[in-house]
Amino acid sequence: MLKRIPLVFCLVAAPAAAGAACDTALSGLRNQIDAGSVPMMRLALDRLDAEGCNRPTQRAAARRVAGAMARQAQGHIREGRLDQAQEILRQVPALHWLVQSSRADIAMARGQHGEAANLYNDALDTLSDPALTVQRRELVPVIRTIAQLAQENMMLAGTMSATLSPRGEPSGLMGVLQRGIKQEKVPVAAAPVVGAETVDRAEPEVADAGGAQDRHDTAELETEPRQDAADHLTDQAGHLASPPREPVFSAAAEAARTLPGFYLPVQFEFDSDRLDPSGVREASALAAFLHKLEIHSFTLVGHTDEVGSASYNLDLSLRRARTVRAFLVSQGIHARIHVEGRGEGDPPELKGVALYNDEQRRAIARRVELVVPKNAF
């Protein structure tokens, strides 16, 4: 489940026009957040309007209350009190990434993996939107955990629909990847990889060998995230907290790119390298997404679970990766496609492992990963 991180619940500084009454109401709300009573937090939040606080102040305060309530819900989730956590989350006054990820934790604990995948991907969208989340660097480590949980639940749900539409329109995890790719302006050197199978656009069935250098340049964003005058945060010591030079979505893209690979829930017939009907559906969505990316190269890595001999699993994993490659080529993907098979030798490091039974763990292990190198453009 989601890694627990300390949260600082801070209130916005009221503008001078809001007056002493608004300042007093904000102070009261801060006290209720510290006290931790959900009903009293809601009452204190309602007072802001009556005391003349402006709309930006009220919106920012509502987000702080939502975060505080989600933190309470997380405590119940850790203790297995899912109904109590759900009741708290039902009362939140504003959209907040921790609310979405907490709801995802509940869904995952109840075995509702499709719903969990949707919510974890929604949390990624909220985290990376400067209009919804004040961009703080301490949020960046959370993104890797949420991204991993999103992948695991998509694997168990058997679909990427939480992050890719049938036409390849991305959101959540794949949206983060797409935004990261759009920021990069890296020249592509036509250098093949030693010992690797590749498909090149001129000769789609020819394997190459050679050497490649990995380069990475991340474009700086031109602007800071826009903040309303009343939407600046202060830390616990009362100091103004300045936004970082880059919004979270820029760092999120880099965090997502450092994952070992994007797990593709492309399923095959039992003990076979033939795509089953759901595998064809998911591979088609992937092809549509790759058309939009317009990348020059990527890697498909096949994996299996530990059932069967190591040599058989190694061969099966490579054959399955080749099947996905052949399907993508048939759909008009003209990038260089590097293919690897790792068999059972590289099991995933699961974030939600405490909630999975052996079959679920193996289902996630039986994967094909999409790896987009940093020099793929």
C-alpha cells in the first residue's frame, strides 16, 4: 500500500483585505486540524465564508482539510478499519491526491483492483497538476510508490484502461510518461545494442548488434506554477514556502522514467506465446499510444513467474516479448524495438505484496514491460 509520509498541514495566509475576522477563523481552523476532529474541522471550514475570507483562501483551506482528513483515514486503513476510513473520506470537502490514493488503498484491500488502478492513476494526475496540488519536492518520492501500485493493480485487473483509452489517449501513469517525453529534446544516435534483438524500420525482421550510449537532457520549464496571492503555504514555523523551480509533474515524469519498466497487462493463452483476446485489445491500445509518442526506439522485456524450469521460462518470456513486437509492427509502429527475455530471474518488487496471494503475485510477475530509454527521440 501507499508509503506513509509525514504531511505538513498548513493554512494559507489571509490577504489584508480579508480582515481580522478571517485571520481569526483561519487560526481556529488550524487549531481544529491539530485537534483532529472531523466534524469540528468541517464547522471551522464553514466559518471562513461567514467571516469574509475570499474564495481562493477558502479553496486552499478546503484542500488542507481534505489532506488532514485523508491522513486520519490512512490511520484507520493501517489498522484494517476500512469502513471507518471510507466514512471519513466520504466527508472530504475538496479534491486531494491523498484522498484518491487512500480510496485506492481501500479498493485494493477489498480486492477491487480495477477501481484501485483508476484511483491511483487519478492521484497521479492530481499530484502533477499545479492547479490542484501546490508543487512541493517532498511529494516526488510518493509518485514512484503510487505509480508502482497503479501498475500492480492494472496487472491484476487485466487492463490498462485506467491509464490508456482504447484509442491510446493517456492519463495517469502514461500521461506522466507522455509529458516527460514532450519535455525532452534529445538527438537520436543510430547505435545498436550489443547482444540485443532489435527491429529497425527499414528491415523489420533483422537483428542488429553494436553499442549504444545513453544520454538524457531534461528541458527546464519556462514558468513557475501559478499561485493565487492567498494560496501560498507556510511551514510549521510560519515561514513562506516557495514552490520549487520545477513543478511536481516534471519531477514525476523523471520518477516514472526511472521505474524498471511499465507493466503491460497483455495476456497470452495458457503456456503459449499467442495473445488471447484481451491481450489483443491491450496491445492495440498500446500501439495507438506509441503512435502518439512518435519515439524512435523502446524495449520490450518479457518475464514469467517461477513455475516451471528456468530454461523453459527464459525461452517463453522471450517468445512473448517477440509476439508483442510483431503485433506492434503489424499495427504500423516503425520504431526500433529492442527485445529481451528474462524468464523468472527478475521478479517485480511489489509494493502491495502483503495483500496478494500467490496466484496474484504470479499474475503480476507474468508481464511484458515497456522500457522507454532516455535517448529514444
